[in-house]
Amino acid sequence: MKNARILTEGALLLAIYTILLLLSVYVPFISLFATLFLVLPFIIYSEKHGLKPGLTMLAAATVISLLTGAFFVTIPLTLSFGITGILIGWMLKNDKSKMSIYLASSFVFLISMVIQYVVSILLLNMNLIEDVLKQFRSLMTEAVETAERLGQPIPQENIDEIHTVMELTEVLIPTVFLTTAFVIMFVIISVNFPLLKKLGIQSAKFPPFRNWKLPQSIVWYYLITLILMIVLKPEIGTYLHLALYNLFYVLQLLLVVQGFSFIYFFAHLKKWPKGLLILITVLSFPLVNLVRILGIIDLGFDLRQRLQRKS
């Protein structure tokens, strides 16, 4: 009887997943919204019944994906969101913290994105990022030629700056993948966990953003990476250049997050109204370098503890 109930529930969740998958692929305006919930059936099933039934459901979903007529799209979606959903459900079942769930699911989703990118290049001979960059270069060349024909040539300094940005974009592709995976998983967790709670599944909670604090060693990693970039001056295109620049920008991003977290901590400490906090957050984006410095000071000098002792 128990096995029959598990199978029935699995079939129902599989049907829901199939509907969401078809909406994601074939219905333009609803596709983005539906995609955010592709993990939900897998989370529910693996949280209730464990890892093995969750993998069985994933196998069945993969077979269904082959029959949709757009398997080159549906199979990557099923594997990416299915594996991620099973991981989240299993971690919820084992009472893991929301931060642990977020980090683990983001890295799993990142790995799936990288695998899909590599497979698309090797098997389909399709490099989406390279195609976009080529298209942008072509548009820039046309713009320069058009400006010259009209007698209003674009200054060489501006052209050089654009080429520098293009080169930097190519170098930072790993960082783009990493950031994209973490942003997507943050959105997915944010929209799915409230639904899980309504369905009677206890979902974990993030600590308040004002209490987020990175390890102090991040500051040292940042400084060491910066020193290595200045001293070694790696040649563009080398693996050392690629590794150092991507690590540097990831660390910069983490320190910016730390800086914003400190702003929220300070606002809570001083009991600032939410409207003022929102305004300060918006105004801080153009001053992101100052926010990063604030994050470095917060971690390096334990600024929060000093302020708490004074208050």
C-alpha cells in the first residue's frame, strides 16, 4: 500500500512537471515564470521519500523529455533542474540550513551549466557566447564605418575602450557563469520555498541579510590576488591571466555583498526607516567601489563588533 501511494504521488508530480516543462518550452510569455518552478516537483518528492525515489522520478522525467519533440532543450532543462531539485529536497529532509542549501544547489547548477556549454560546443558546434561577441564586433565595425562615411569618426580612444571591454568579457566568462548560477538559484529558492511552506514542507530560512558575514580570510585572498596581478602582470590569454582575473572579480563581488550587508547592519543598529535604507541602497550602486572598501574594512577590522560595543 505504501509503495502504491509513493508511485501515485510520483506520477502526479511527474504530470505537473511535464506541464511546467511544456509551458517552459512552448509558451513564450509564460515560459520564464514556469521555468522557475521546474525544481518544485523534484523537491517535494525527494523531501518526502528520499534520494532513490527522487532519482527514479528524474529517470522517468528524462524519458518524457525525449518524447516532447524538442529534446535538445527539454533534456538539459530536466537534468539541470531535476538534479538541483533532488539535492534541495534531500538537504531539506536532512535539516540542512538554507545557506548550505543555497551554496550547494548553486554549485550543482553551475556545473550543469558548464557541462551544457561544453556539450553544445563539442556536439552541436554551437558557442552561444562566442556568437554573441562576434555579432557585437560586427555591429561595432559597421558603426565605425558608418560614422566615418558621415564625416563624424568615432575617437580612437573610445574604440580602444570598447575593444578592452570585449577582451575583458571573454576573460570573465567563468565569472559570468558563476554569478549567473548564484543569481538564478537565489531567485528559484526565493519563489519556491514559500510554496513549500504552504504545502506543509518545512523549508529552511536565510539568516537576515544584515547578519551575513564572510570569512575574514576573503580579505587576504583579495589582497594576495591583487599583488600577484600587479607583480606578475600575466600575459592576456594565458591560463594564469584567466585564473587571476576571474578570482579577482569574484572576490570583488563577494566584498561588495559584504559591504551592502554592513550597510543593512548599520541601518538596523541605528533603527533607520526602510524607505531611507532602500534609497541608500539604490544610491550606493554607482558608488560600488566605496561599498567594496566598506566590506574590506568590515571584515578586516571587525567593524560590527566595535560598533556593537559602543552602542
